Amino acid sequence: MSGWLFIIFLLMLGGLISSAGDLLGSKIGKARFSVLKLRPKKTAILITILTGSLISASSLSLMILVNRQLRVGLFRLGDLQKKLQDSKQVLIPLQKEREKLENKIKAKETEFKQLERNIIALRSGKFVIRSGQSLLISEITSSNQADINSKIEKIIINANRYTHKIVKPKSKEIKNLLLLRKNHIEEMQNTILKGGNWVINIKSVRNVLRGENFVYAFPEIIENMVIVKKGEKITKINFKQEDFNKKDFGDKMNFLLSSSLAEVKRRGSLINEIKLKSESVKELRDFLNKNEKTNFELEVVSLRESMTAQPVIVELNIKSPNL
């Protein structure tokens, strides 16, 4: 039943019942009829009240019968309110979880956009400092707190000067570009204070473009120890007759030097290349010119004792049955 038809029906029903009640009250009043020992006038008033109540009851009953929402509202309102309250209580942690997820999504989107910019910059060669790149490597030895603080401050100043030169090469005024966390510096100070020889390696946390205003860095502290001793054989490789073409020989030489670098880095060295004594190359070339078909062993031998941050200088030692 539509709303308008329902209203018209209620009005007609109310009018009918009220007319009937008025007519009944009039007849009872004229007949001087008495109910419950009431006077006829009061009996007529009672009949009118009952008629009005009947109108209200019939209207409400009809509305309840026709309108499902009203039935639910009248008889199940308390239960619905309780369920609604329980649902709200359950919804609160879900809303908080949703907010957390939305924040994570936004953070990931920002990270993704930054990654896209970094990839574009990487392909175009715009990065001047790579993530994990060493900005300064310095040895430090001290057991005095004031001395340690002074030396670390100088190291950071020098690292900032080097960073500024790379990131802002055209700017003559040296500004503080390098940012290190205070707790990282304090941890480094406490480690050095325990005594011993140490190496500070200040590394960039992320890729840096030319012209950026800040460079985030992390101070890595490593024990300064002997990596190779003088005269120590680091790596070796065997050469056979079939290796005496230019490509295979060059590949084996590169492998030999790469293996030597990997070995010293495994021991804790911070160097990025092995320095080969120039005379060693000449000696090897002379040996090959004289012994074209000879099997031999080539050793990489350290020429000096090298610590963690010191360069590793080597020579090639040729071991042949003919020598």
C-alpha cells in the first residue's frame, strides 16, 4: 500500500469511528443510559473517550500490520540498539586497522614514487653518491672521552667537506649537508672508549642527486686489524697450454685479481681495488714471451702488511717447473 492511500484510509477510518462514537454517545445521552452507575452525561463522555481510544488503537494496529519497519521499531528497538552498540564496539578496532593500512599504503605509494624517480635518475646517470658508498674512512685510536669526541668531530667535518664537494661542486660556501643520528655517534664513541684500534667508515644511507640539501649517513665502526701480512700468498691460479690465447688468459687474470679482492674484503678490508705492482706485469709478459707452451702457477703475494683501511699492494709470483 502506498503512503498516500494509507493516510487517506486512516483518515476515513478515524472519521467513521469518531462519527459512530459521537452518534452512540448522543443516543446514550438522550436515552439517559448509565454505565457503572455513572450519570448519563459522564457515561456519554466515557463512550467518547473509548471511541477515541478505539480510533488510536485501530490506527496503530493497522500501521503495525501494514508497515514492517514500524513493527521492528516498536518491538525490537532495544535489541537493535544493543546490536548496533556491539557493532560499533567491533567496528572501532577495524577502523583503526583500516587507518593503519591506509597509512601503510600511502607510505608505500610515496616509497614507490621515490623509487621510480631513483630509477629514472639512475638510468640518466644523475646520482653523484650511491647508497652504501663510503664518504670517508679514517683510523682512530684513543681512550680519552674528550679526545675521542674531538677526533670524531673532525672526521665528520672532513666527511661533510668531501660530500659538499661532490653534491654542490659550484657552491663555495660549505654548508652542513651530512646528517648522522645522535645515538649512532654516541654508540661509536662508547665503542672507541673501550680501547683498541678502530676504523670509522661513514657511508651514505641512500642514493643522492646533485644539488640535494641533505645527505643521510651512517657511521660504521670496524676493528682495525691486520688483513694481510708482508709476503703472504693471497690467491693463486694454474695456467695451462690451452689458456695461452688472449681471451682465456685475460679472463683468468681478471678472475685472479677479483678473487684476491674478494678474499681481502672477506677478511674485513674496506678497499675497493687491489693495487698491482707495475713491474709484475712486465715480468709476466717477459716470461710468457720466453715460455709460450709452459704450464705454470701464478700467485698473488702481498708486498706489505695492510690493516683494515689500508691499501693492499701485491705482486705476481710465477712458479714454473722450468724456473
